Amino acid sequence: MDHLIITERGFYSFNQSGLLDELRRSKKYALKYLEERRIREEGEEKGEKRKAVEMAKSLKKQKVEISIIAKASGLSKEEIEKL
């Protein structure tokens, strides 16, 4: 999506200038319910990630193969090896 200002001498693209990205990140113009939903979804994602990490740690302690842990948790093999 873009918003254009077109004149006889040229045009201005909100997308090309980066203004649309800046507005998307800005909380000043965000609708309250959209911001609340974004925060809630981020929290849910973090909670899911935390559960996956705890499960992976537990399985790793039990000497379960990393490939099986990756399938069960959704984490990458690299993430599991770092635990």
C-alpha cells in the first residue's frame, strides 16, 4: 500500500520515503484497540516461546535427541543446543 501526492512536476510516495513504516511503528496514531491487540499477541508469543524452551530443557536433561526436541517444541536445533 502507498499514499501518493502527484503534481505536474513529480510525485511524493509515502512508502518510498519511509513515512508509512514510521507511522506503522508510531503509537501516536495507533488505534487503542489495535495497540492492545498487538501487545496481547506479543505477550502470548513470548509465553508460548517460554513454554517451548522449558519443555526443550526438560527433554534435553532426559537425553532426548535434539531432532525430536526440535519437532516437539518448534525450536531450532541451534536454539536447543544453546540451552
